[in-house]
Amino acid sequence: MSPTPRSVRRLSLPLLVPITSAGFVLLDALPAPAQPRAGSPPPENQPAPLALHPENPRYFIFRGKPAILATSGEHYGAVLNRDFDSIPYLDELKAHGFNLTRTFSGTYREVPGSFGIPGNTLAPEPASYVAPWPRSDVAGAGDGGARFDLKRWNPEYFARLEAFVTEAGKRGIVVELVFFCTFYDDDVWRVTPMNPANNIQGIDPSARLEAYSGKDEALTAAQEALVRKVVTELAEHDNLYYEICNEPYEREGLTAQWNDRMIRAIVEAESALSRKHLIAQGIAVRSARIEKPNPHVSVFNFHAAEPESVSGNLDLRKVIADDETGGKGSGDFPYRSEGWEFLLAGGAVFSHLDFSFTPKSPAGTADFTGAPGGGGPAIRKQIRVLKEFIEGFDFIRMRPDRAAVVGKDVAGVLVETGKAYAAYVKGGPRTELAIADLPAGTYRAEWVDPRTGSVMAAETLEHAGGKRTLTSPEYSEDLALRLVRAQKSR
């Protein structure tokens, strides 16, 4: 396979900002924020980047339309792993109507065997690892290859990154680009360019848990330079947002000061540009109250998110994301129900981690037995059903309201009072739902199978006002209700 994806536009790339004789990048020496590239279309001819919806900032607006983001994507190695062909992967996402993929910047990688993931896209062979920094001619890196030169940028990496974001954009897919990741163990620390043993500058720290502490100015400045470089290179793209660090809460050492400095680097790099991109922040597993958020953060990421991650933070009026699934076995129902419960609680992003995508199977048909999660064609079809169900409503006008639709099996409700009701139930074989105060009018009720999207039962209701009880058809595992006011004929 070619070392870069098809349709790559080769870029002319400047070198990394000079490193002083003292061994670190001077902040004053950092390049000024880049201006739009010569010859690029004027801003008015370009679609605005993904943004919070002006009428309801708990959701997005993308290419002029209200948007949620949903996907079942690979394990974040599409750019950094030379052996992964992103074209069939992106085609598979588009075929299911997905509009999101998550990818790591290349500062972090895993090794074969990490987390028991077979065919891990994030664990390239040493010769296939494409980092933002090029290798030198000095041997001795922890993966058996040459050490990295943190004074220079790697043209192949930036060509792959540009091509990936471009190809995703052609398919209407947003890229969440993650700059850094927690170093979970010594195996992943052993192979990162940020380990002093792996770069010819010998930039500290020597301890993996201090990599994001800000204690070592040379390393922190190199990290900041990378952020600025990536932001500048990708400035023209509308299908993009940035996350600072994946799972910053998983190990100690990352400081708020370091995190805020990376956020500031994004903001400053884009300050002279006409196009600004959203910034995401990892918060917690399952749920937590978000306290004192950085005001530049617009998307708050949870992993294996529970509905309480949304309900407990609605007052922020920003996007809450279920940014990664996993840990619930390999079956479909745990992840399908996680997505339904989360989005019907008012979440705006559901990103399922799909282990069926591998370098040998970029279209997502690999056997992932033993992986710490799910994947495969069946769950992708089911997530498409969920996405299309939500998009079938004017969802930016809806709010989560468990008091509006009541029943023992209710697991999620979105409501636009008197106009539209979306409910998700788990259990079976039948359930009753009571709409507490349904205004008078004519409504269409449809019971939808979350596995197939088929309508299992439907009826038209003439309602005089007040409480209304609906009885479901027989079902197993889960069921969704779509109740909308009938349009008046002209």
C-alpha cells in the first residue's frame, strides 16, 4: 500500500521552530498565528466550521443544518498507522450515514497486545508508525527504530493528516482530532517520541506521569508547538474539532495549567484566522458534574457515558458527548441501549468504538474476539437507526423530560410539548406509556424497532387533551416511540 492515502495533496512544510542551545523552544520564538493560505477561497465562499447551534448550543450546526454526531469508528489510528487504508474505512462510515470519526494525532501509540485488542489500529508495527516528528539517523528508540527529531516536522505525517481530513470532509464526516493521550503503562511510554530516550534532544520528563504536568518547559513548549502547527495546517477545514487529551482522568499527573496552556495555544493560533474550531475536553467515565470549565471548551467528553452526564450538566448549555464506548462485552444491546439512553437524555455525540476495523480489514469485518468492546456490521446498522430516528425530529427544539412520558420501562425521553415526543424503553414484552399532559390535537404514534428501524405498530390519535396512555406492541430488549402532531392540511 502507498505510504499515504489516495488523493493526497503534498504540502510544503516548514521546520519546527528553532530549539535554543538550552534545549527548549522559547515561547517568544513561536511562529505568529498563520494567515489564510494564499490562493484559498475567500471566507464567504467556504462553509463555516462545525459550531454550536445558535438556537440550542447543546447541539451542533454543520454545513448549515442542525446536527448530532454519531458513529461506530476505528480505534483512532487511521493517520498514524501507515498500514491502515482510510478510504474503505471512511466509505463504510458514509454508507451507514455516520458523520464522525475520532483519530489520535500520533503523539501517543500503543503496542501489539495493548489492552488485548486484536488488529489494533492504534498499535502499528514500528516501521509503519507515522509520527508528527520524523526519525533521525540515530538508533536507539524503544521500538527498535531510530530516535525522533523534535526539531523538525514529518512531511509524510502532515500529508496523511491533510488527506484524511479532506477525504472525511468529502463524505460529510467530522474528524475529532485528539492531540494527546494518557500514558497508561510503561509499554506505551517506552515507544512514544516524548520519552527522552526516544528523541535526539533528550527532552524530559523521565517519568511518564509527568508528561502533561508542565514541569519540563522544553517538553511543554514542544507540545504547544505541535498544537499550533496542526491547527495552522488544518485551518481551512470545516469538518473538524479538537480534543486536548484522551482520558486525562485515568492517571495522575496532568495539570489544569498544562491543559489550559494547550487550549490557549489553539485559541491564539486561530486568533488571526477567519475560521475557528470547537475544543473538547475529556471529563470522566460514566458521569460527573463539570466544575469550573475552561470557557473556550464547547464539547465535554465522557466515556461509557450515562444519562446523568447530560442531566447533571444541562445548565452549561454546551455539548455533552459519549465519546467512547467499551467494557460491556461484545454484544450489540449494551452499546445500542447506551446510545439511545444518552441521546434521548439530550446528548449530542455518540461515538461507538468498533474493533472490527483493523489494518487488514479497514471496511470493518474482522473478528474481534477478545477485544474490550464491540463492533461489526450489525451494530453499525443499529446505530444508523438511532441517528436517523433523532434526525427525524426538529431536535434542537426538544428537551429531555422524563416527567412528560411516564412508564416503568422508560429509559429516555425528548419532548417538544404538544408537537413531538421521543421515548425509549427497555424490558418487554409489553409496556404502557402515559403522556402526562398531551395537548388536544391529532397525533401519529409509531413504535420503532431500534435494531432494524422498522415500524412495529402505528396509529393515529384524536386527543381531547390531558393524559394519554399508549400500549406498545410485543417486543424484546428495547423499543422506541415516535409521537408527533399531525400536520394540518392546507
